[in-house]
Amino acid sequence: MSAVPRNPAAPNAARMLPYGFARNAQILVAHQAEDSLEVWISEATPVAAIAEVARSLGTIRLVRLDPGELKDAINRAYAMQDGRAAQVVGEIEGEVDLSRLMQEIPEIEDLLESEDDAPIIRMINALLTQATRENASDIHIEPFEQSSVVRFRVDGTLRDIVRPNKALHGALISRIKIMAKLDIAEKRLPQDGRITLRVGGRAVDVRVSTLPTGHGERAVLRLLDKDSQRLNLSRLGMAEDTLAAFDRLIAHPHGIVLVTGPTGSGKTTTLYAALSRLETTTSNILTVEDPIEYDLAGIGQTQVNDRIGMTFAKALRSILRQDPDIIMIGEIRDFETAQIAVQASLTGHLVLATLHTNDAASAVTRLTDMGVEPYLLASSLLGVLAQRLVRRLCPQCRIIKNGTWHPVGCEECARSGYLGRCGVYELLTIDDESRALIHSRAPEADVLMLARRNGMRSLREDAQRWLVDGVTSLEEVLRVTGN
């Protein structure tokens, strides 16, 4: 029995055992040598399973791992075994029996357990598996005159993954619509649906949107990781003083705390992370969201559904009758929602919400433009956190020139030069002087000038700490914060 393995498991070796057997028995064929196989096990692996592997595959050398470490190794090995989606497309570019491809997808617990030979099913499974492995937030399937294009949005930017033959596009869209329980016969109207699946033991919720275009229907799949364990406010990349000040804001018994920024800037993740720091046993915390992206233990979560009239405002009015202490609003979109949020904060509730503005100071202008009275806003607003996400330089290939770091591109980062993202923040805290400015309808520039005088850093100034540490590049900071 050996100790800890040195290298990651090889996907080709792992394939010697079915994924379902490996997962249930907690056993993994990790490496293949000329005279033996290196097999990883844990204390939970049945002796009978070890004996069966030895009988079927021959001489084995056992390596014992921690159960959690082995589970992760199994999921990683099998998630990579199917190769890239482009390879699957290459196998099915010729004649395709479309009637066969339209058969129902079999019910499976995990995509990695699927052994269905239908080419379109394998194609979609490969796309979803690869997208999950690369931490893509969206999959775009777009039709053009001569071909289709599949693109992933990774770290906020889109990149081409594969270009299937145009003849396959209709089958791909129909398969996705079946999985999302949409009407495959309706191709003239947009449709929205949802798919819930597991990839390598990882729960993933997929929001599906289809839209008719001049060359056929296009689909966008938004991938929502249901694992809330990674939500930790201290790991989002806030500077220590910003984190301490934000913690003080969400510790208030009542008032409004806003998180602002454009779509895809991580606003909702910040709010979820903030909620995870609050005491759920002594407080009644309720949310209204569109959609529910993470399941949070001890928190009541309500989803908006416009088709049945369940709007943010209607859900919020109902939530206020549920004796809440803390309310999280996924987005303030209109005057009615803003008005209810302000009233709730003034009657003893802490309200956390997102708003689409470019910086912290403009949140005040946006709410007054919606119709919120300045005297009410001045009394209720505690602070505004504006944020952006900047891409991290790939640590494997970044280079330094003239004292600054630059992206290069390698296999590890898919030639992009970047791998992962981190946050930059601008925190406006409302004090008595700024309340007076808001109450008197002072210009936005005056609110900003006061905040700067009191020590507020702009988004670009906050990003300097990442430049100094070589975490990101100047080009990326300028792209995200504006030239």
C-alpha cells in the first residue's frame, strides 16, 4: 500500500472502470504501467470491489487517499475522459439520422454516466461537461448562413469552441428544448426553460433561452453552480478596509445596502456571500430573486415568475407579511420595487439589493430618477458598493516587461492569457453630511466629491493593488474600469 500519489489520474486509465462503479465503490484506476495498474482507494472502498478490479484488470498497486480527495480525483478524471466537444463534433459531421436523434433522452443521474451512442446526445453532454470543467458561465449556440457556432463565456469573455455543420443545428436546438421541457414545434417565438443536471457529482442548474433569428433559432444556456460552499465574502477579493466597512453596513438592524454594477459584475454573488455571514438562527432572512442561483441553508428564497404575475414588487409585498428581519432583493428594476424597499427599511428591516449603475454615487441619482423621494432615500440608505470583475493573469504564462505584467497565452488558459477573476470595489458609506446632500437634491458630483474627500477609492484606484501584485494587467484594468 503506497502513500500519496504524485500526479493527477490519467483519464484513459480511469476509463477502464465505468464512472458509476468508480463513484459508488470509491475506486479509481489512476495510472497504467507495463506490468501493473496504480489504483486509488479510500477507507470506504469495499474489499470486494478491490478484488473485482484485480480479477478483471490484473496486477494492481493500491494507493490510499482521503475519501474527499479521492471523490474529487474521480470527478476530475471522468470529467476529462470524453475529450473536447470539438472532437465529438468531428465524429458526427457526416450523414446523421435525424429521426433517431429526436428520441427521448434517457433519465440519468450524472452526465458522466451516460453511455448513449446518439451523436447529438453525446455532443450536448460533451458541451455541458466541458463548459462545467472550464467554469463557463454561458454557452451560446448560434446559427449563421453556412454554419453554426458554439461559444463559451469564460471569465466574462466569449470564445469559439466549435463550429458544427449547419445541418446539425436544428437537432442541437431541439435536443436542448426537449431537455428544458420546451415546445420543440414552436420556432417562431422566444422560449425560456430550465435543466437540472449533475456533472461529475457537481449540481448544475441550466437556464435555457431560445430566440428565433433569420437563420434559425439560437440558444443561450446560463450555467448556475448550485454549490454555495464557495460563497465567502472574505474570498471575493475585497481590500481589508473595504471588507471591514461593508461588514459594518450589513450589521445594521435596518436600512438599505446596495450593490451596483453592470450585468456579469458579480453583484448577486456578493449579496449571497453577505447573507452567508449573517446569523440565520436568530434572524428571519427572506429573498426575492430572478432566478434563485444558490440554495442557502436557513434562508427563505422566493423566485420571481412574471408569467403568472409574480413580480418583484408582488413577491416583496408578500415577504413583508412573513415577519422578516433581513430582505434581499435580486434587483431593483422599477419605482414600485424601490418604494417598497425604502418603506421596508424605514419600518425596521435591513434590505440588501442590487441596482444597475456604473458607480456608487450614481445609485442615488438612479433611485431619485425612479421616483423615490430624496428625503426618504436620505433616511434609509446606508451605503453603496460598486464593483467589477477583472481577469487574473494566468500564473503559468504571464510575463513582466518594463515593470508591468502582461498576458501571453498557453494551454492552461486556453491561449487567453487569463485564468479566473477577482473583484475591484468602490464603497460609498452614507454619513450625516452626505445625507444632507441627498436630502437637498445636491448634484451627483457633490456626493462623489464628499465621498472622495472622506477616503473613498475609485474602482481604478482599488485595482492598483492587483497590478502591484501581478494578479492582473494594466490592459485588463483599463478595459473593465473604462479608459
